[in-house]
Amino acid sequence: MSENQRVRVRFAPSPTGPLHIGGVRTALYNYLFAKQQGGDLILRIEDTDSQRFVPGAEDYIIDALNWLGIHFDEGVGVGGTHAPYRQSERKAIYRRYVDQLVSEGHAYLAFDTAEELAEKRASIANFQYDATTRMGLNNSLTLDASAVQEMLENGTPYVVRFLVEPEQTIVVNDLIRGAVSFNSSILDDKVLFKSADQLPTYHMANIVDDHLMAISHVIRGEEWLPSAPLHVMLYKALGWEDSMPAFAHLPLLLKPDGNGKLSKRDGDRLGFPVFPCDWIDPKTGEKSSGYRESGYYPEAVVNFLALLGWNPGNDQEILSMDELIELFSLDRCSKSGARFDYEKGKWFNHQYLQQRSGDSLTTDFNPILESKGVDTNRESLLPDFTGQIVSVSPAYVSLALEKVKMRATFVNDLWEQASFYFERPGSYQEKTVQKYWKPETAGMLQAYCQQLEAAPVFTPEPLEAMTNAWIADNGYKSGLLYNAVRLALVGEAKGPHLFDIAELLGKEETLYRIKRAIDVLH
Ligand code: GLU
């Protein structure tokens, strides 16, 4: 990359299926880098491999990144001066550069059939198409020009292969890994173009587009590092060495346990999503679950992924997108793989849920209440449990959720934590009854109801003061009363502070529930 060049990065997925969470991280790091540097992020769809094309994958990628707040300045779905951004629509562009490579002797035509190559593979150990084998194969280096011409006229299928000079040291300057050297002898003469579909392969299209789209930095997963020496050679062969982008190969995402790369199977085995959104395989109908539908907040997923392979240089863990943009740097990306700690992902969601106000949680929780048959249009703050259906106000929902949110990781957990605010206990948890409902409980609660009935205000502090004084005057153990009242209001031994519950339910409902527990449990 030359000085003063505008920062332009790209996310260049191949639409071969749902975007893996590792791909999401790559997109995110590109986004953070572009925004921080005041540059551009481009979405390029690398769909030259028609065999692996999966319908719906492109829309999925766009939808998922949009959900996460990763926005593009140019590209598929956005447009821009370098359009089209879908490689299948750029066929004509690549051909010219393929021809240039061939005419300048950097590439050649190879006519070997699949059967011939299979035969070589069977007879030569570790066969690859390279300097040691190419002169014994069917290509424009071994056939004479007239034979090549004839084959072309006959429409004999061929591929164009890059001619790799052996025994060269190819250095990839990586912003994360430093200078990484490769010996060119280990590389094969990669196919750059196939006459059969008139399409370039990934390598060719990728380099041509990075050049034409003036990409300054290639930030991508570590799995592409082995392709980087070929890419460097291609830039040189095409005469573009001076505008070669800088490379940054991000660390792998590792399995939560054991060795190796995080896979979909790890998610299935350990019960967590490896895709941003739900995906239904168009061929098999098999569904893979996503973070979005599992109840994650996009901010939590972004924060979690940002810290998988990068750190801000201090121990701050909760970082908004804006903070990430400000702090991100490729220098602090790690070289070694980042272990995918799924529990940490949940922790982030829990943290973000705590930041939500009761009002905002109410919006997300309303569909759940609706599914439980609760009406949420009541005007009065006091809930109504007496009608055919329970009726509450939005403000009541908000207050109830505020009280229980610290025990929830996902919005879906809120029902489990807050259900007693929206329905009377249907039964009383057996083990809690055995533990806390004593022979003297019913009598004590009868008397306590009279106290509650007479209470002039029904707010936590006066209620608690009154209750404690009454307990002391009557010689009850406070645990006996508190646990029994909680059991009556909630149905089990959980929930927020007792008088917070009572206040929100209101005097009438609180008394109703205590009396009902007396009736049922005696
Ligand atoms: N199309 C490649 C992919 O699917 C892009 C690799 C790159 O960024 O160069 O990830």
C-alpha cells in the first residue's frame, strides 16, 4: 500500500452457505478498521464457483450483517463507482488479465483431462502440477503452437494455470504476523481460469478486483494465509506490485474445548449457534440456529466477537460499536487462535440486557405476554387479575421487568423470572411448601392479612417497617412470615424483594394471593 492511499477494505464472502461466525468476525474487523481510518468498506460477492453456489446465501449474508450494524459504503446491495460487485457479473473484466498473464509468459494453457490428472495422481506420490511435473503434461509449454491452436479451434476444454517459478522466497508482509516467508517450490501451478464456464477461479478474480477496486488492506481469516504467496506473485506478474494491498490474516477461532478450528459440529455438540441468524438449508431443509433467533442482542454479539482475537489494551470488556471503532487496531490482533468461549457470549448478552431500560425490555417482551394471553393495554398501574384474562399496563410490565432482569440472560428468560407478575400461582412448589409452610403459618398469615389490610400506604419501606414491628410484637420468626408470603405471592422461593412484589401487585392482589395460599395449604 502506498502512502496517502485512502483506506479501502472489503469483505468478500463466497455465497456457499450461511455465513459462519468466524466470517462475521472478519466482516466486523474490516468494518471497525474502515470506520476508524475514515475509509470505505466494500461488500464483494465472490461467486465464481458455480458448483458451490447456494441460493439465498447472499441475502442471508446481507441480512445478518445488517442486523449486526455492519454497514457497507459500496458493494452488492449498495452500489458504487466500481460496480458490479458480484464477480459473476464481472466475467468480461477478468479475461483481459488472464490473457495478459498468458501472453507475458506468467501463465499457460493446460489441456489435461480429469482422467489424465487422476492417473498422474495415482502413479506419482504427492503429485502436483508444478515445475517438477508440468513438462510431462499436456499444456501450451509442452505442445507446439499449432497443436495448441488446433485444440483451441476445436473447442477442447482447457484451464489457464499460473506458472510458479520454483526455489523462490516469497515474502508476505502481514500486519499481524510480520514477514511470513514461503518457498515457491511447495506451491502448485494454480488454475486461474476455466474455459468450460469462462470464469476465473477465486485467486484470479480476487486479485483483479482488489486491484481495480483500489483495496488498501486485505483483512481476512488465517485460512487464506496459504494463498497469500500466490497472491503476491500474481500482483507482481500483473505489474501491480506498487499498489499491492497490505495483508492482515486474523487468528482462527478455536473450539471451546480441545484442539482445532471451531466448526458447526461443535455448536451442535455443545448447544450454541455458529451462525449469526437461523439458516434453513435449501436442499435438505435442515435448520441451523442463529444468534439472532436465540435471543442475542446484536451489540452483545459484536462485543463478544470483537474480543475474540483482539483486545483494547486494557481490561475493559463492555465496548459499544463506537468505542470499538475508536480503539480498534490491527497491532493488537493476536497471532494465535482465539478460543471460542460460548459462556462468555452469554455473559455479554446478560450485560447488555442489564443496560436495557424496563421500557425497552417491554417492547421485546410484549410478544411473549401476548402468547400467554395477557392483555397489556390497561391504563391503571394496578394489574387486574379478576377478569377472564389478566390485564396490565405497559408501565406495570416495565416495572416488573426492571425488578427481574438481573436474573436473565435473554429476553426469553424473563417469563421464567417474572411470570408471577402476570399470572396467579397455579400451584405451590412442593419442596418449598415442605420447607417453609409450618403448622402455625396459616394462623399467622390470617392475622398478618389484617395488618396489610389496614396499611395506609402500600410501598416497600413502610410495609417492611410495619411488618418487622408486627413480627417482633407477636414473637414470630421473620423467616416464617417472609418465606410463607413469598410462597403465596410467587408460588415458589424466588423473585425480587418481597415488598417490591407486593407493591406492584397492589394491596388487593397481595391479600388475595395470601388468602388463597391459606385456603389451599391450610
Ligand atoms: N471469497 C473468499 C471467502 O470466501 C475471500 C477470501 C479473501 O478475503 O480474500 O472468504
